[in-house]
Amino acid sequence: MAAADPVGYDPALTNDLEPAGRAARWRRRMSSEELITVFLSLGALFLLGLLADLLGRRTPLPRVTLLIVAGLVIGPSGLDLLPVVVQEWFAPIGAIALTMVGFLLGVHLTRAKLARNGRYVLYFSVTVVLGAVAVMALGLVAIGVPVATALLFAGMSTATDPAAVADVVDESEAGGPFTETLLGVVAVDDAWGLVVFGVLLAGAGALAAGSTGDVLAVGAWELLGAVLLGVAAGLPMAMLTGRIRPGRPALVEGLGFLFLSLGLALWLEVSFLLTGIVMGAVVANMAKHHERPFHEIEGVEGPFMILFFLLAGASLRLESLVAVGLLGPAYMLLRTVGRLTSSWLAGRMSGAPAGWGRWMGPALLPQAGVAIGMALVVLDRFPDLADTILPVMIGSTVVFELVGPMLTRLALMRLGEA
């Protein structure tokens, strides 16, 4: 099913070869006021992103935090300056940005890098996910939350925001073994998290006397389908990009495969983030003749990331912080404790260099779109929990998206890699 185009594009207009005629017919489909609003909003948002980038390089606050705060200020929870038509861009821009982030994270899953840091990536990613689940479930049950609800919150607590972490690394110009391991962990921990989330969702359904078969089947398809699609898109991309003709076509080829994989992921209802990660890993391991697809995508990723974080901030509702009650602070405290303790344990178990176990947990605190997506899946399964689940996840996302990137940057600075 084709999505409606926000500017009212009509394929029949391509038959009109006169530029003035096309412009006139396009304007009739969209009023002058709407066109002015769209272009003014785009210009203002990009300049606001530029200001956030400048402040982020001259203050302790990361660009991500500044962009989300700016989005909150201009959004419905603040001055309500953002037109509705612009707010509706969040879903498609978010999908594009996260697919790009996934693709660029895939470059950190090459055989050479995994040979250097794969042991640490495996220890930290698995231990942090399982540790977060254990601390969250036991902590919520201890304060009187029903077991089924505690399992659902535990599953959702595994999600990390890869876009925020990757943006802080890029902005800080960080590099080194810890940074490389952190990006590797971010690339795979959401995959482990989705597996655990599917199992816990099925367990909560069993406790509620529901069927677990459908839940497990959907979860398995979302993961396996994403892996298969990532491989299917990555193999031809690795073979074709950069071979047709040297020069700019690498950008066109890269974007073509990226958007094609995103569209297929949405159509097949699989994780587009995981699809992007797998596709990037396949290209990084198979395309030995060049690395230009990654450099080209990095060059066009910036504007999408600016819009993504600004619109993410605008979509948050501060009133959600009030609506969560005591359950919200309990969730945030337990998620933080779970990440800190499990990363410390992973550092000890893996024999990681000094300081890695202490700072990996804070670096992995950002939480955003994946967690909200999990919450929507839970609500589809347990609609009676809407007043409990959604306010907690939205409220905690506000806090973790504001504070988390600052702790990620602090971790990189303390370990001398920023």
C-alpha cells in the first residue's frame, strides 16, 4: 500500500514538461501558505540544528541533548511553534535516520574488529541485557508490581538508543578500543534485547492465560526476517557499489540500497534498524575494494539526524513525567542500577581494561525509539495496561534522552578517547 505524499504529488504531473506548468499545478495541490510553512520550517530547523552543533562543541552538553531540548521548547509541551504538518514527518524521518545509523554501525562488526574486541562486545552486550532484565524484574516485584507487568517492563528496559550514542561519538570525535567496543555493543545489544523482550512478552501472556505461540512467531520473524533481508540487500550492495563508475554514483547506489531495504523492512514488518546493521556488516566484510558507501552515507546522514532529534524532542510530552507517579522513578532507578552493575560485572568477567566496566553502563543509558516501539507492541497485546506502560516509557525516555548523552560523552572523556 503506497503511503500518501504530504505535498500531494501526482504522478500524472510528470507528463508536463514545462517547469512553470509543473510548479503551477503543484501549487494548486498545496496552498501557498502550506508551502511557505514547510520551507520556512525546514530552514529554521536546520539552522537550529547548526546552533545546537556549535553549542555542543563549546559546552559540556552533547548536541543530542541540545536538539531534544530545542524540540521540547518549540513543540507542543513548550511554545507550540512547530506546525502540525512538520510534526507528521517524525515517523518517516525517524525510520530513515535509524536505518542509516544501523548501516553505519554495521561497519564496526567486521571480522578484523571483532577479532580485536569481539570478546568484550559479546560479554558486555549479553551481560548488560540480562542484568538489566534481572534487576528490573526483581526490583519491581519487590515493590509490589504484578509479575506479568514487571516482566514487560524488564523486557522494555533492554532497549538502547543507538542514534544518540553514535551521534555523541561522532560529535566528540572519539576513537580508541573502548569507543570501538561501545559501538559494537550498541550494534548488537538491541538484537539481544528484542530476543529477550519476545520471550518475556510471551511469558507475560502465559501468566495472563493468553497464547504465546503467536507472540514468539512474530518476534522470531522480526529478527530472522531482518537478518535475511539485511544479507539479501548487503550482498549485491557489496558487489555493485563503486564498480559501476568511480565518483558520485557511490552515493546514489548507497542511498538506493538503503531506501530499498527500508521499504522492504516496513513491508515485511521486520526491524529496519537490525536490517541496516546486518546490511552494513555484510558490506563492510564483503566489499574489500572500497569503503566509500559508508563515507557517502555519513555525508548525507547529518540533516536527517538533526530533524530526527528535533522532532523526537517535539514529540515528547512533559506531562508524562507527572502521570507516571512512583512507578516512573522506580523504573528509571532500576534501569540505571541494572546497567551500571551488569557492565561492571561484564568488565570483571571479560578481563576488560581498567575503567571499561565502570563507564560502559553510563555510556549505554540513552533510551528512545526502540523502547517506545516495544511499548506499543505491549499495548497491542495488553491494551488494559495503556495507562501504566505508555506514561512510564515516554516519561523515562524524556529523562534518559536528556541525561544519557551527557553520560556517554563523560564516559568517552574519562577514558581519554573523546
